[in-house]
Amino acid sequence: MIKELESFLAEREKGAYEREGFDKYCAKRKLSLSCPVIHITGSNGKGSTAFFLESIYRKAGYRVALFSKPFLYAVNETMRVDGKEISDSELQKLFNENRKDFDKFGLSGFECNVALAYRYFESQKVDLAIIEAGMGGMIDATNLDDLDTRLAIITSVSLEHTSYLGTTVSQIALHKAGIMKPGVPVLVGELEDSALDTLRAEAKSMGCPFNRVEKYHFEHLVDGRYHFDYATHKDVVLGSGADYQLRNASLAMEATRLLGEDFPVKEEDLRAGLEEMVLPCRLERFGRIVLDGAHNPEAIDALVRNVGMIGKGHPVHVLFASFRDKNIAVELPSLANAVADITLTTFKHPRARKEEDYFLYVADHPFVEDAPQALRDLLERYPEDTILVTGSLNFVGFMRQRILEENLELK
């Protein structure tokens, strides 16, 4: 039955980004989320930051809800309480109770997902909800008018979803500023000046205390995990060798400082939360295969910085698949300059690029329809090298499942 729900959501994947139907649904069904909220948006890093915060606050003994997308295997992953996904039976019950109104008001797949998550969280009486926004903020379905936001976090701003959010970094920043609530503190990551100026001005107009993440220092790898200093915290350890997680962890640490009066966290809980949180498909290694869901140019740039570490002295060969709305005109040349070669492929998803969508690039990068077979071929052709699977996080999640199911040669 959950597959029926996932099909229902997938059919509405391309719902209009205008929110009118969702507002009517909220008014009729009185959708709300009464617990305190940390609301997170950004072009990159918002999911990792959300998971770091969930891990820290759970270690500190709080009952924590987390909404985060996309999911890798099942929609249940998007709504968690105390680290546990909603059960099939609970999810099915909520879907059955709301399906008629989802249809009546023409909700998009994401709007349906948010509605189900909020109803579940409200029933669970949590201490804190960590909510990852969708593509924007201003009219994002996660952004209810009466949301009890205690901290708004904007991790990064880059050119993405330009047909919805605007064609400049400043316009996109303004959209993401929509998660701000009057008088509620704002925390931002490292941003370019145009985004920073836009967000600071918006925060000032709403009376929101404006905070910027500090720089981390003395970062170094030990046995494949990063150690670093942040503010007064010395030699913090991450359960990851991805350098881009340093800034996400720093944002999470700064967030706990800003919320320290209402949600105090002990030093040992903060450290344990960061060290033990390891996200799948973020520079995740299976032998010679490395998985990373770098889904836009900023994420690809971060991935490129890690290619030397990924290869461990050997060439890196890429298997790549992407959604049609992603800027591969920037992503593929950036990757190509850092790796030995790129093989293009596709996967089962309504937004996935097919062979014809790569027509400008197949002269330089071969296309193979069967992604698992393409991976097997690369492993056989380059028995000493690293194979990097990247592009859409959905694609990387699909490949991760196939790797585990088929027990591919991982030497």
C-alpha cells in the first residue's frame, strides 16, 4: 500500500508552485504544527544540517521530529520521530484520511508529503521539530503562517530552480528569506555578498536578530574522518571524510548555541551527535565505489574538491545521472576537469534525463541505458581505480540499493 502512496506522490511531482490549493486544504483541515521548530532552507547543505541537529538533540534527550527530503527508498524516510521512520500502517492511515482532499485541492506531491508529516508530528507530542524546506521558503509548503519557528537557518544560496525562484542570487535569497518570522533569530552560512545583503536587509525589516556562522579551523583527516575546531569547541570529530560537511556541522553547532537557553545541550552530547551521524550517499564508500548525491553546481564544486581524497592516488571514473531541470552545462565540465572520464546514464523517475536529454554531451561522454550494468562494466574495466556514482540524490540512492542487493564486487 505504501507503493500506492509513492505512486500517488510521484504523479503529482510536478504540481504548480503557487500554493493556492495547499492554503485551501490547510484552511479546511486546520493543518498546524504547534511544537517549536527549527526551519532550514538553502541551495545545499540543508539536509545534512538538519540531520546533524536531529542527532545532537536526540543525544541531549529531546524528543525530536525531522522532516527531510528527498527519500532514498521509501517515503517513510521523510518523517521521523526519535530517529524512527513512521510505520507503514500509520502512514497509510493518514493517507487514507486525507486523500480525498489532496485530490480535491490539487496538491502537489511535496505538499501532500508535508501535510502527512505535520499531521504525524502533531500526534507525537515532540519537544522540537527540525523542518527542511523544499526548493524555496516564501511559499514553500513547510512554511505555515503560525509555525512556531525558534530559529530560521539559511545554509547557502546559489542559482537553482530559476524558473520558480528567480534568475539572480539576490532574487533566490529573497525567496529563501520567506522562512523568517518576525523577531525570530536567523542564522546564515557562508554566502556571496548579494545574497548576504538581501538576507540581512530582510531580517532587519522583520526585526530578526541576524547571525552568521563562524569559520572552522585546523581541519584535518584522521582515519578517513575530519577533526576540526569551531569557536570554543576543540578537536571536534565528524563521522565523515567529506570536507563540505564541516560547514554543515558548524551551522548545527552555531544553531545549538543560539538556542542554548531554550534547548540546552551538553558538550558531550554535541560531540557525540556530530561524530555518530553518518548520512548515506554523502561521500559514502563501498570498496572502490563512492556514492555522492551532488545535485547542483555548488554541490559538484564541493565534490570536485574531494576527488583527490576519493581516488586515494588512483584515477576516478564517474557514473552520472541527473534530473532534467539541473544545470548539467555547468556540472559536467566541472566534473570532467577533475576526473578521468564520465559515463552518462538514467534511472526510473519522471524527472530523470533520458538519452535524448544528453544530446549535447554524448560526443564527449558515452551514454549507457542500464546504470547497474554500466557500474559493473566500469568496475571490470578499471580494476584498480575508484568509481564515483553521482548526480541526482535519487539516482545515487537507487544505485546504493542495487549495490547492496546484487552484492557487486567491491574490492
